[in-house]
Amino acid sequence: MKIRVPYETAEERGVVLELEVPDANLTNQFIPKEPAAVPDLARAVENAIDKPVAGLGFREAVKKGNKVVLIVENQFRAAPVDGVLPFLIKRMRDAGAEVRIVIANGKVPALSQEEIAHRVGKQVVDAGITITCNDAPNPDRYSFVGVTTAGTPLWILKEVREADVVITISTTQATLWGYGGSGMVIPGVASNETIETNHVMALAPDCRPGNNECRLQQDKYEALRMAGIRMGINLIVSNRWDVVHVNAGIPVESHKAAVEFYDRIYGFRIGGMKEKADIVITGSSAPTDHLFFHTNWAIVNCLPVSKEGATIIMATPCPGYGSWPGFALMDLMAEYMPPTAANHERVLRDFFLRKRELWAGCIWYPLYKAMMTRTVKVVTQEKNHTDARKAGIDISPSLQDALAEAMKKHGPKARVTFVPFGRYSVFHE
């Protein structure tokens, strides 16, 4: 049987790599049934903010004279905020409110003017809206709010703290720590100290894809409440890169509602799975595809359908972003390779000694742990091979070669599972 493994970039969508898998070996395929795009994004957002799933509607939340801050995600998230902001800004100005935008880039470097224009749209930039980025290394830009019940000291950007009304726009999607879209305060607009303290919880065993109850996620939820965020607008973006769901309301409650919708599409129950796979094959779709730093999450997402000792094969082009090569930041784990028990202890010590920062560690560490119990093989653009190998990642020249090698290792009766959209997929026991 031929399977079609997604191998897309933002610039080249619809690209697949065909792979021949023996019929007798292909035991499971987890393919989501993605709904159609919302026909009119602005209308969908209007309906969501006027009829929220919880809390005040827009008319009650935004009043004349209010200072309103719109928090939007950075350039590595899929929600098309440039298609939402013009409508929202008009509604706010019509209500007599003053509007500014904050980009929730956490500890990722501040966006350039060109990146800002691409993210929020030229129309918004030309309208003279004040736009600022998070500035985690600069403590003078933050106000202290308090300490969460998990012990995280919460400092948030002053312009967010001083606003009368704060509204977030975010992407609800599977992540390594539950579901994304809830991090608009931590790490989005929080200080370095807050982010690093919160991200220690990324090391906990309960911090895994699909577990919305993990400590890290609950801490982020508490930060949203402590910061007084009035409304969250939650968008779900499909692998086709179109919006398939919009809701709004009190941030925590509306995010949980969006997670429920997301799970109806991309969540799979595997409790009845008779035997887990010896080999898992997954691909990479266009949204958030530029860096392996983001696409490798698919490997971790696939752990629940693979047995210990299995091989996970991932196809991901990773073209790079600006001056960042496709495997940028993955060198952070090179010092700890191979992923042995002794080297794992070194990783943990260096996190606590701050030799390695957890804003990045929360992403490469789950992959590192996966590589302790699984063989990971990556098919990517040739220009990435040197950097990938330096990071200790096993590169295969082609999917067919990777499968042949895995079949040789696991034997002629190896069970193969296909997860085309591993970055999106969530598996529940």
C-alpha cells in the first residue's frame, strides 16, 4: 500500500512523500476528519465575542474611554490574526476605546518591523496602532502581580497590567504540555523570572500532550485569572491552514471549550489498541513548519501509539526562518548526547544550575526523553543534515530507506502505524 506522508512548507503546500508499506504490516492509521473552514472569519469572530461561551460579551466588556490591549501570538503560531485585527480594532474604536497591541513572544526575540507587519497586517501598522513585543530580559518593563499557588512569581508587562481591558487572540492546538493557546500571559507577556520558574514544571511526568490538567497548564490558567484577562478569542487552524473553529469568553473557560472541540477532530482514543506499533511514520504540514524546534513535537505526540524500543520516522522539510537554519536551537541538546541515563542526569542538573534555559528546554527535553526509549529517524532537506547530525539526530536519506532499516530491525512482522499529522494528533489511553 502507498501512504502519502505530508512534507509541506508554508511556501509549498500540498507536498507529500509517497511511501510503500506492506499491507500486512500497516495495522493502524490515525487520520483526522477536518471540518470545512468557517466561511467568513470576521463574522465568526463577531459572533464569538458577542455571544461568548462564558463571561461578558464585547458590548459589556469594552466601554468608551477604556484602554484596551490586544495580546496576539508571535510569528510561530498559526492563527491568522491579520485577518481578525482590523475588524476588532474598528469595533473598539467605534466603542470609543483606545487600542494597542502586544505581541506575546515570551523569550523568543522581539519581532522586527517587517515581521510585525507580516504578523498583524500592513493595514493595522498603517493605522498607527501602538505595537510592542514582550521584553523578558528587561525587568523594568514588568509589574509584580503576586505568586501562583504553584509558587511561580508573576511579573507581567506593564502595558498589560495597566490596561482597563485585555483581550487575547490565540491558537488552540496540541502541545507538549497539554494544549496551546493558554500561554498568553505565561510565557507570552511574562518576565524571564516568571517564565523560567513556570517552565520547571515542563520536567514533570504529567506534562505531556493532551493532559490539560498538568501542573504547568494549570499554572498558566491561574496566571490568566491573576492578570485579569477579560476575554480570550480562541481559533483552531487546520492542517490546510484555514480556521475551522472560533469561540470567545473568559479565557480559561473558553480555552477549555476550544480544547473539547479540538479533541473531537484530532483526539484519538487508543485504550482498545491491542498492540502498539513497532514503527510509527509521521509527517509535517504547513502551519508552524519552519523549524524542527517546532515540528519535532510530532515525535513526542506519537509516543502513546508506539511500544518501548519502537522506531519513529518523521518527514519534515524545515526550510528555516530568516537567518535561523531549519535545525536552529537543537544544538542545545548536543552536549548531552547520546541520551543515556547518566547524560539525562546532567541535563537535569544543568537546568537547575541555569546552564540551560527552560524556555527552550521545555521543547527539546521531551524529544530527548523520547530518544531514550525510541529510535528516532528524520527525513529532511539535505541542507539540514549537518546541523541535525551535530545535534545527535539520526538522519535518513529517504522515507523508504528509513522504513527498510526499521523493518530490518523489528522483523518481517513489524506493526506499522501511520500518523500523517503528528503535530496535531493527541492520543488518549
